[in-house]
Amino acid sequence: MSIEIHALIKRRVVGSPTKKAILLYMADAASDDGSGIWVSKGNMALDLEMKSKRTVQTNIADLVEAGIVSEVGQRKCKNGFTVEYRINLNTVSGLPQTRAANAPVPQHIAGALNARVQELHPTGAGNAPPPVQEMHPNHPLNHNRTLCPADADHTQQLDFDFSGFFDQFADAFPRMGDAEKTEDALRKALGEGVDPAAILAGAKAYAVEQQGNQPRYIKYSENWIEEKRWRQHVTKPVAFVDPQKVLEERAKDIQARKPWARTIKVSQAGECITAGLVSVAQCRAAGINV
């Protein structure tokens, strides 16, 4: 998950609540440069409570057409393959902001700002009969005080979405084994304090490493987790890739009619045409049906 990209998207006008939800979901699976996004559209539709996978597909297509998201290739998965995407950070940064630049700084959630700390529970003063019990949260001898929302531990994390995490792992890992054993192994690892992002990053790196390898040489998911193999696949931060450079390299392959140019998607070729780097005739000559 990229916290930076998530925060950037949250403050930008994307076009609709549906597109915003999908883009934020994709940011949860992205690296800090916007790359490495391959998630199940079916799972995305379920998690975002959308009517169908088609809704997700249509809105992603709109994001691609707007240049906010780009298709960069395909990844193997348990159902065949899934499309890998990249969030174009330059395009997102250029979108209108959701709030005015000079918007006032929000106050404390309780509106207190510099208000004096109260020694009594807000509802315990007034006409409360004596003796009034002290309710300061740091009072060492008061074991019977009534908790209010302000007493909660603000460092406590929200409930972890294990189901969503498991789905992301299943989409990323190249050879899923026994689902129950895999789930038990993941829960055990998380219980030992392992960062779920480290496991997902390791699974994605292992999938890249095993591309083209025969299945019998690829470890089953439960064994890979039990052996803590994600430690061997900690990826270094990927340097930012200039989208313009990607288009230029793709255009060179089209112009030279490289054998692999025919694998370039129509949408990707369309980006090169829009940028004025190639013509429709050149794309067709390279075997791309535009």
C-alpha cells in the first residue's frame, strides 16, 4: 500500500464517488511510484459493495481513457491472468483539489483547541451529588470511572481486513496450495508481528521471479509462508518511471515493427497515437489492430 498515493488521490477530484473508490482501492495495492497494481476486479466489486464486476471494469476503462491509470501488462493468476495497472502520478497531481487551498485548518474533533483540561467527566458535574468522582484518565486510584469516547486509546488500530488481505495474496502468489493451510500460515505470521505489506510485496516479487517456470518447481503457498520466504524477496523501492519515456520506448518498438510490438494493447498504442509519437498506419503495420 502507498500511503502517499492514497493521500494524494483523497484530495483530488476524480469525477465520481465510484471512480474515487476504485482509485483509492488501487492505491492500496500500489507501490510508491504508482506501479505494481494487479487486483481481482471481482473481489474489488465485492469489497466496494458494487453491483457487478462490470461496474468496476467500466470505471477502470474510463480512468484509463482519462490518463489517470495506464495498463502496463498482464500477470498470471489462479483464473488465468489479470491486467497490471499503474497510477499516473503526474496526471493525478494535476487534477483539481477537493478543498480550497486557503481552507481553514480543522479544529480538534471535540472543538477544544486550547481549552483547559477538565478534571471531571463532562456529564458528572452540574447537579451530581457529592462526592463528585474524579474522572481524569490518568488518575491512578480510580478503577470505576465510566469510559467515554475521549478516553479511548487513540493509538489503537482499526480492525484488520484479513479477508481482503488473503484475496490480495491469492491474486499475487503464483501457486496457491491448500486454502485453509495457507490461511492458517498467514494468520500465524501476522500474529508474530509480520507486516502484511511485506508478505504481499514478497509474494509479488516471487511471482515475477517464477514467471515461465514449471509449476512443479514453484512452492505451494502454505509452504512458502511457513518458510518465511518473503524475507528473501524484499524489494527495493522502484525509481520513478517517467510515463513519457515509457510512451517513447513503446513507440520505438512500434516504428521498428519489433516482434513483440504486436503484444502491445490497443489502449497503449492509442496513448502513443494521441501523443503524436506514431501513426495509425504504423501501428497496423506492426500488427496492432487499432
